[in-house]
Amino acid sequence: MHAPAFDRRALAWRLARFAIVVLVVVLVIVTVPGLGSLRSRFAGAQPGWIIAACALQVGSVLCFALAFQRTFADRVAPGSSVSLALTAQGVNVLVPAGGTGGLAVAGVLMSRAGMAPALAARRMIALFLLAGVATNVLLLIVGGLGVGTGVLPGRASWVGSLLPALIAAGLGAMAICMAKRPPAPAGRHATTSRWTRLARRGAGYLRDGVTCSGELLRTRDPLLILGALGYIVLDLGALALAFHALGSSGLPLGTLLLAYTLGQAGSVVSLPGTTEGGLVGVFVLYGAPLALATSAILVYRAVQSLVLLALGLVGVAGLRHGPQLR
């Protein structure tokens, strides 16, 4: 059984809408009075650094594909795993949903190809937690403790360094406790409201995902860990190179880690511009000039979007006959 073909008309409409948004942003930057500092920074951008940022973004996507392949190594053929991962990354550009939109599409495709939906959902959540959440939390803890103790270079008070690190560590501990907590007996909450049942079902999926993440980590698969870490670290590197492209080194390493990881929280709100706005706001909070942060993050997002869309189209081409399961 194969997954049905992509809805090419819907894909074309999303691509057109994305192009329109990009065109509007460019027109605003070029024509609106008061944005001269942004225009001057873009005019002086160094192409070599932008090309290097593109290379790191390609590496980031390939690391995600590696983590995806290791997560489904016993269920999906390697070529299909790579195509699904690339497609998921492309979909994330067109469907802003905190990085979950593409994974949901990949999960549906695998389910329609014959994989049990519960298994697909469980491992997709585990992959999202490992590659999208755990690595960011780890970097936040390293950055916060590093800046707070003076081990890493950076300028931030204890509220802006140690406190986020402690909160992140606490959330990690809560996730571990959730994984160890046994699920409620079936039928126990049959008389509760529909919304309560949905909330408990969502909590159950999350618990299963956290448990599956632990199972995957216990395999000590170095390729899985390398893929999950490389996915975020290389993306962070691309952002740092966007600052270099505009003639600035940006923030010191410690505060760069803090600003990047905290700024990614904007992607949780599934609205266009929230990720960029969150990143700009946090970078300014940690000491980056507003014009520099805005221009660098726009360059970073342009590089990221174009690379993900291009590789996403490659993934779509690889799935023209549907994903191949083992």
C-alpha cells in the first residue's frame, strides 16, 4: 500500500503565498522611510559568509535526516527516510507550526503506507523531543551555566543566565518523571468532559514520546545523537555567520547560546513572523543592536527558508511513489 500523491495544487498555492510574503518584506525594506540602516547593512553584506551559512544549513538538514533515519531504521527504507525528512523540513517553511507540521505530514505518509499510526506518532514525538527540544534545552543549560559562572564569554545577569538554565533543567526533570509515571487505567475517566479526555490523550502521547526518546537514547546510537546535535548546532552556526555577513561577530558565545535557544520559543506560536520577532527581541535583550539583530536574523531566515524549500522539493521528488517500509 502506497501513500497517495501530493496535492500539487495545494503545494503550489503555499509556495505562491510564501513568495508573496517574501516580496512584501523586501518591498517594505526597500521603500519604507526609516529603514535606511537596514538597507545599508544589506547592501554591505559579504556573499562569502552567506554562502557559508547556506552550507551550514544544508548540513543541519542532513543531520536531521540522519536522526530521522536512525529513529525509523527498523521500519523505513533508508532512501525513503531521507526523502521523508527532507519533505518534512520543506513543509515546516510553508506550514509554521513550531517544527511539528512537517513531522505530522511525514507521519501521515508513513501511516498511509502501512505503518501503525500509534507507532508513527510515538516515534515522531520522540524525534521532535530529541532533535528539536532536548538539544535546545541542553544548549540553554550549557549557555546559562557557562555565562553565570564565567566559564563562557558573555554579558548577562544571573536572571538572564542562571535562571533560564535552572528552569530548563527543571523541565527536563519533569519530563523524566512524566515518562516514569504509569498511565491512568483505561475507562477510569470515561465520565469526564470531552476536552479533559483530549487533554489526557495528548498527555498520554507526550508520555509515550518521552518514553520512546529514552528508549532510543539507551541504544547509544552515535549517529542518532550526532544527527540530533548537529541539526541544532549547525543551524545556530548559520545564524552566527549571518551576523558575520553583515560585518559583526554578534554576541559572545555564551549569550549567543542563550539568545538563540530562548528566541526559538517564538516558533511555538504558529504565526508567520513570531520566530523572527522572538529572535530579534531576545537578541536585543541580550545586547545586540536592534538594526543589526533585525538584519542578521532576516538574512538567516532567508537562507534557512530557501535551503529548506530546495531540499524539500528534492524530498518530494523522492516520494513520488510513496515511502517504502521494511
